[in-house]
Amino acid sequence: MSALAFRPSRHSTRPVKVSFEFFPPKTAEMEASLWSAIERLAPLRPSFVSVTYGAGGSTRERTHNTLARLVTETSLRPAAHLTCVAATKDEVDDVVRSYWAAGVRHIVALRGDPVSGPGTRYQVHPGGYEQTCDLVAGIRRIGDFEVSVSAYPEKHPEAASLEADIDALKAKVDCGATRAITQFFFDNDLYLRYLDRVRARGIDIPIVPGILPVQNFKQAANFAARTGASVPDWLAARFEGLENDVETRKLIAAAVAAEQVLDLVDRGVTDFHFYTMNRADLVFAICHLLGLRAQAAPEPARAAA
């Protein structure tokens, strides 16, 4: 019998870095759930944690409050999401300055979805930033922010082609983006082929895979349909018949997520961004498999993040 191929995921040969995405809570109960998840995941020392921003700034105050609390009460490095939907340049610039004043030094710059909802076309707001690349340039003019942007291994739903979508990513990089985080995907080959094409275009910033642990398959499938991400038949088959079996669903979800991230590690990936859905247990377990261990958190630095 031949020897098994060497698997980096089993030997911790290269350090793995992670980051987490949260969304601002709408209710007191959701706020308690969010901070429970943050407290659970913070000891893993993520590179940063991001907080989403609703279409047209609909969560602006809640996003800002969550970020301010992260800066003042934790040692985490927060990243603020920001869109250019339904706002003038001056309004967006004011938000950027408020983030700087709150101690935030990292922004996730996104065009944003149309305020009128899925299925409608994006329209530039009068006096607003036209596209993400313009928003990135505006952010960099205001302050020395780290700026992350989105990337789409299966192309943005509105892009004419994958090549056109990579053109858009190149424009964002040329305007000052320092990192790209991908839309979630379930087929690792899609990400790796995309990475090859991006590098061939001379784009050399980190392209961090966005990982969505499947807490609820039906919900994940709906997310995928809206964002243009594909759901492989094999993934649907793994959750088939478990609609009313919550405990088994959790076990399957953990197995699926573990399989995906460990395969990526074995193929050379060492940086991951997790869409947590404000829930910690599954993400914490995956990070444990990646070799990360909880550490005592240092005192929060109440200055710039």
C-alpha cells in the first residue's frame, strides 16, 4: 500500500488566519446573541471582525454603535462595511469620518444592493459615488484606511461575464483596495480557478475565501440564489430529509464546513473569512480544526483600531 500524501491540514505547517463577519442587531435579544458570539470567538484572535451595513444606510446607527462598542470594549480590530447606495458623496464621506473618529481604520467598501430590493437594477444616487472603485478612492482620500472589497468566483449576478467582473475588481485595486473577500462558494475548484485568473490579470492583493457554514440549508440556498452562487447537487443531497431533524443537521453542517476548509488548507489556503450569521458554535469548531486555540484577550486599546 502506497503512503498517503502529506496533508498540511494535519500538521500545522503554516499559520492560519481568520476573520469574522457579523450583522448589527435589531432587538435586545439579537444584541445579546451577537455579543455572546463575539465573546465566544474573540479569544481566537481573528485578524479583524466586520460589521455589515444595510442598503441605503438602513442600519447606519446600529452598525456604528456596534463598531464603537467593539473599539472601546474589546481588543478586536473592527472593519466597517460601507455602501454607496442611496446617499450623496458628502453623506458617505461623513460616515467615513465618523468611523475614523470612532477609532475604526478598516472599511469593507461595497457598491450595495438596490434599496428597492432583489431583482431591481442598481441606480446611481444623484451626487453619489457611481461604483465601488469610486467609493474606494473616496475612502482613501479621507484617511489611511485599510480597504477590503468583494470578489465573485462565479461573477457578480449583474456582470456581463467573469472577465468583466475581474475588470471591476482590477479597477477597485487600482483605486486603493488592499484586500478582496469572496462571495461564499461551496465548490473549492471554483475559488481556485478564479484565483488563477485573477493572478493572471496582475491582481496581487489577498483574495480571501468567504466561507458560509451552512446553519440552515434552505436559508443558505436562498442566499445563493440571490447572489449568483451555485449550490452543488451533492450538497443538497447531504441535507436531504433533515428538515425536521435539527441535531443531525448540525452534525452534517459541521462535517460539510470542515471538509471545505481542510481541503482548502491542503491546497495552500491559509486565510479565511467566515460569515458567522451572529452564531459562534459551528465557526468556533471549524477554527479549532484549523489549529486555532482560544487565548486570553489583552486589554482593549481604546485608541485607533
